[in-house]
Amino acid sequence: MGTGIDSFTDPQNVGALYPFPGIEVVLAVVGILLWLGWHVHQTRIENQEYARAIELYRRVGTARALGKDGTEWLPSEEEFAAEAEAKDRTGSG
Amino acid sequence: MQNQVESLTVLFTEFYYWVTVVFMFLIHVGFATYEIAVVRPKNMQRTLMKTFVVIPLVTVTFFFFGWWIYNAFSNGPGITGGIAEGAGETAAPWSELMAPNLEDRINGVFWAAFLLFSWTAAAIVSGALLERVRTAAFLIIGTMVGSVLWIIDAAWGWHPEGWMVQVMGYHDAYASGVIHAIAGGATLAALIVLGPRIGKFGPKGEVRDIKPHNVWLACVGLFLIFTGFWGFYVACNIPMLDIGPNGESYFSATNIYLMPTTLSGITFNFLMSFSGGILAAYLVSRGNPFWTFSGGLAGVIATSAGNDLYHPIQSMILAAIAVVIIYKLHFYVERKFKLDDVVGAVAVHGYAGVFGVVTAGFMLWGYPAAEPVDGVSAWFTTPDGWPAINPLGNFLGAIIMFGLGFVPIFLIAKLLNRFGLLRVPRAVELVGLDVHDHASAYPYFQGRTDGDGIADEERALAQSMEGTARAPVVPGTPGAVAREDRR
């Protein structure tokens, strides 16, 4: 049983060193599919992230989310959510 | 390998390229550092991810098809001259030579050296688009530039048998056009479609300066890029090759076209062009740190096409001239066309790259471009019948390089924009790319505290200078104090 090479006593006649030689085309196809799939998945994640952010800013107000100067101070999402819930309760009450 | 001389040559060459790859990693440490520094804190983490993740994407795609493109598309004109012989055996992703193999020791390190150039091409585009481009969009654009576009032009004009070299006499030893002009063209195209950051231009079109959040870190990043640039320069050479005539041995380093140069010579020119660029940038920008550092980079890029052959003082002067031109052009284009290039990438890489290619055509007029390929007629030839470097070939070459970046990326950016995938939503841009999914980049940063004594004294001194802006004479100041210029 072996996956490729079983002797290095004659290195002049050794070529490919990797296991399972002969499946290079399959490896290339799998690799390209993984690459394309990665782009699709990354785009989907980014779209979901922005959709969630937009929904949050709609509820709490973009100006409030901008925080102090929009640069130095980054408000926490939990804080926004709690504030929005409180506002909802007040509004419904 | 059968004998010691052959073994030493091959193993030295293998190690040489391996070392260049390690050096070139520093370019990307530098890119990451300075891009993070120039954005506002609300965008730092997304910026880092965008800059970092394009590296593995260009790597895998350069394995899948980039390296094959370089080996396949040297015939011309364009990509219509047929696939070059041997490209598949060397560089197809299923080739046995694209893996550990005792029959070949150069392919992997040569692939990696070119790959690091590819990372650079992609990274150049990144900086200009900061703070508003979608990560997904940049990753697609960066992969196109890094693994497709630049490597097509490298096959055409950065290969001893490339059609631009053989027919036009194109010469671009250290990639002024092949990497920098094409990446500059791609960046300009993406910028046109993407538009400026919110607030960059006022209601009357006036330009506003959105400052880096950390100037010194931006400069450290550029310093790291310079350091990595050494790896870039030497990776553009063949370290040891027998170029003797008629069977006589003469060993030398060569440029990418297999024409003789020396590592010593390019060391002169790298440092002198770097210096010429910095000195000119300091004057023209009136000591602006970011532009002074960037001027060094632009100076090297603006002379790279001919830095295998220039005199160091020629290199220094050309770098200085180029930096003044690209600096003025950057701000003219910004004002006139309302383009918001965050790091000046179009100027530092695109304009400087074009300058480098065009001037090399004049400066090296009549030099041999490469050994001729049988059956190919060059526009201009040397007395030996070799394709000759000339102004027309390099001028058209510069247009090809810039255009090969600009046109495809303009179309891709338009397509991404059509589906709303190019730019982040305005509310997200306003609040910050990091805010909704990441904690603060500086969670314990509380802003300035002015409670120490020095700050109090400074404020008191400033108040005493109200209306005069002159320091009053303070009796009892310890030590000697030089006189203030009262003109």
C-alpha cells in the first residue's frame, strides 16, 4: 500500500514528489470551484451585513449611529438595540 | 543534476528567487500599514481585511491561470498569435511542474516572484478606493488586475520573446509600465465609476482634505514598501546566465529580457532615483510627510523602465522631474475632475509609470531590446539586426499598458455598479465600515487628556501670544534659547 513514492535511492529517476500523482486535473477543478464559491459566499455575507446595518440605522437614526464626529467613538450595536427597544416600548405605552 | 557547476547555478538561482519573495512580503506589510493609517478609525478593520484577503485570492488564481497566461501569451500581436509552445507543460495548474518535483527547481520560485508582483499590482488599486468600496467589488477588481491583466501585458512586454519587445522594441526593465502604469490605469477607471467619499468635495466643488488618522504610521508603511522594493528589483533580474557569443562563456546577471546588467548598477540607480524623488517631493509639497515619502516611491517608479542602464545621476534627475509633474497633475485632476484618490495611487503609479516608459524610449534609443526571435521583424533594429529600443515603441507601449488596465476595469466597475455591488450603502459609509460588525479599533482610546503640565504651559504661552504670534521674552527660561526670526 502506498500513495506515491516508496524509494529515494535513485533520485535521478524521481519526478513528482506529491502523493496520488495523476489526479492533478481533478485537483485543479476542485480548486477553481472552491475559489468561485468563496467569492459568492463572501458577497452574500457582505450583503447580509449591510442589510442588517441599514435596518439598525433606520430604527435608531443614522445621525445617532454616527456618534461623536463619526470617527473617534464607535457606538455598540447592543446599545443601539436597547435604546430602540426602549423607544418602541415608550411609543407603544 | 549531473555536475557541480550546473548544480550550483540552479540551486543558487532557486535560493535567489526565494529570498526575493521574502523581501517582497514587506511591500505588503507596508501597504497594509499605510492603508490602515490613512483611513479614519471607523474604517480600519474593513480596510485591513480588504487589503489582506486579496493576497490569497490573487495567489490561488495566479496558480490556476495567471502563470499560464504569462507563459502562453507572448506571441502577438495581442493575444491572437497563438498559445506559446510549452506553456501548458510549465504552467497549467495540472502540470507536474506546478508542484514539488525533482525534475524542476525553478518553476515554483519564479512563479512566486511573479506572484508577488501580482500582489503589488492588486494592492496599488486598493489604496485609492478606500473608505467606500465594497470588499467584494475590490476583491474581484484586484483579482482581475493581479491575476489576469498585468500578466497579459507582462507576457507581451516583459518577456524576451514578447511581441511588444520583439516587434516594437519595448523596454521596461523594472516594470514602470508593466505593473505601475497598468495598475494606475485600472485605479483611475475604478475611481471614475466609484465616485468620491462623502464630504471630500464641498457644495461648490471645493476640495476638502480628509486627513490620515495617523500620518507617521502611513510613512512607516511607505518605508516598508521601499524595503520590499529591493526584493522587487532583484527579482526582475536573472542572477547568473551565460550570455557569451558563439559558444564563448560570459556569465552575467541580466534583466528580464536576458540583456546584461549588474546588481551593482541597479543598486546605484534604485538609491539615486529614490533620493531624487524624495528631494523633489519635499520641495514641491513643502515638506508634506505623506507626499515626501510617496515622492521616493514615484521617483523609483518613474525611472524603473531604464534603471538597468541609466547613469545614477540621470536616474536622480529624471526621478525629480517626474515627481514634480505627477504631484501637480494629481492635484489638478482632483480639482478639475473631482476624483478622490485617497493615497494618490494614480499619480504615484500611473502617471509616474507612464513617464518612466516614455522617457526610457528616448534615453535608451538604439539599445538592443532582446535577442531576436526567428521570423519576427522589428520596427527598428540595431546594426546586429536585434530589435532596438526606440521612443515610438515605448510611447505606444505606455498607452497599451495604461489602457489595458483602464478599459477592462472600467467595464467591470460599471457592471458591478449596475448590480449595486461596487459601493457600500451611504449610511454604512457615513457611520463607518467597521461599526456594525466590529468593536472599536481603539476600544480603550478616550481622546486627548490635557491634564499634564506641559500642555497647560503651552496653552498659557499661546494665550500670551494672542494678536502677535510672537513669543514674549520669558525671563528665567533655563538653558540657551536661539533667537526668533523677527522678519
